[in-house]
Amino acid sequence: MATQNNDIEENDDLYEHHRFVADKGQQPLRVDKYLMNYIEGATRNKIQTAAKDGNIYVNDIPVKSNYKVKPGDVIRVMFTHPPYEFLLVPENIPLDIVYEDEALLVVNKPAGMVVHPGHGNYSGTLINALVYHIENLPVNSNERPGLVHRIDKDTSGLLVVAKTEAAMTHLAKQFFNKTSEREYVALVWGDVLEEEGTVEGHIGRHPKNRLQNMVYEDESQGKEAVTHYKVLERFGYVTLVSCKLETGRTHQIRVHMKHIGHTLFNDERYGGEKILKGTTFTKYKQFVDNCFKILPRQALHAKTLGFKHPVTGKFMSFETPLPEDMQQCIEKWRNYVKHQKDFED
């Protein structure tokens, strides 16, 4: 029985079911008719429904069923569920387990590990590792074993995993009711003016780039998202902040911090891999490039996780130190501040 879990977002986790490249001699043809010629057993009604739901992409952009296919177009049919060929293969991948009992475990996910299989990442994920180490994990409403919440591939830090149906239900309710506690540490571009603040803005998929999310001013669009931030340390051109989540939307901290003008340091998807603040001095540019090499990902770590144990009812809190790449990058910025004149001479 699938357990309802409203904390997990789906908007950039589509599985590719079909992919076609229109040949050079392709005459203009509606995409629904085109796909009927290539997908065995497909009906025009099903294809039109897929297009209406935003699941047919041409050159990575969702199209309507009346789109005219042109030579060289890459047509992909994407769904939130895996294709029937998909099998979740257990893999013997080491896990950094912070805590474990009969009901749950807390893991410290390294940066670079995808949480669950999806398009382009069918192996080497946290779930591949979990199903190897633990038998009979319960599945959430998206058929994902053990998952109560998740963090992005290049974000490091803490995740709680349910080992029983009862634990899954109990933990999912806590995340949905905003009674769990999650604190992240992020290095962001710019000198954050306020010592602390709250970002409230509905988050939904970017209309032109499905790999990004954005804040919608119109509250009828997207989903409610609330992030509380607090300055931890200032380095002039970048700031170290703590972010506490009330909600758990896809890319929430990354989107909210960019929305207020403070994109995460080296967040390539949202433009943070460019020098957004600073000087034109060559030494400074070289310094930032060196920081990017030390921390080749967005500067975001899920540091603290708290929740009530689903069996004992006791509130449990876990904390993990910043990973080495973030520590080294932050230390470089500390040294930069101390010797700033030398860098800018």
C-alpha cells in the first residue's frame, strides 16, 4: 500500500519513455500524428492527453499536440513514472548511517549522489543503496522505497528513511504538517543586508526552462514555500547563511535565495557559477575560480534534521558537520577577507 507523502515534489523528475529524432526529409506533421506512427499501440487520444499534461517535449520544451514536427527535432515522451523496462537494482554502495533502529535510519548523503532513480540516473542512487542494505522497505505515494523527503544531487547532508509502513506514515505527516525541523547551511553571493529574514513565495516550474523553478508572485501558481534565513558569517562578496525550511519544495533554498538577489555560490543551474559580486581584479577572478575548483557544486548542506520518533514519540535531532569541500571553500573566503588588500593590488 502506497503511503501519501506531500513533501516530495515531482516537477523535474521525469522518466524518458520514448525518444525520436525527426529525419532530414521530415515534412511538417502534427506531433500527435507523428508519434502514432512510431509508438506501437498508442492512440491519438492518449498522445493528446500526454501533450495536454505537458509530457511531450520537442527540443526539451513541452509542446501541444498540434505542434508541427520539423527536420532534426528531438521528440521525447516523458512521464513521472518509470517505463516498464525500469528495474530498481540493489547496489552495494556504502552508506554513511548516522542513526538506525527498527523503524528508521538517518543517513548523511554525500554531494554527487542522486537520491532516487530518474531519467539519466538509473543506478548509483541512494535508493539503489538502501534496497541493497534493507529488505522490504515501504514505498511512498510515488513508489519510492523508504523516502520521506529528499535533497538535490549536489546538496550534501541529512535524510531520514522509513523502514516500516507505520514509520513512513508518521514521518510523512510531520513533514506535511511542518513539525519537522530542517536547517541548511549555504554560501550565497552578495552581502545579505538583513541579519535574518523570511522568504515567502510560491514555487513552481519555470515556464521556459523545465530544469529550473521560480517564484511566482501570483499565489494561484506554484506551491506555497517558506524559508527562514539567518546570517552566520560575512565575507564581503559572499555570505554564509543558515536556512530553515517550513516547506519542502524542489530547489526551495536555491530558488528563494536567488529570488532575493543572493544566488547560491557555484549553483550552475541558477547562474551561481559566474562571478556575480566582486571586483575586476585578475587576482580576485583567479581566487574565485580556485574556490569553484575546491567546491564544484552549489554550496548547500543539510546540516540539521529533527523529528518525533514514530514509535517512542521522543523528539530526535541530528547534526552533521559541513563536508570538507565546503569547509575548505569557506576557509579560503575567511583568508581572503583578512588579506583582501593583497588580492586587489
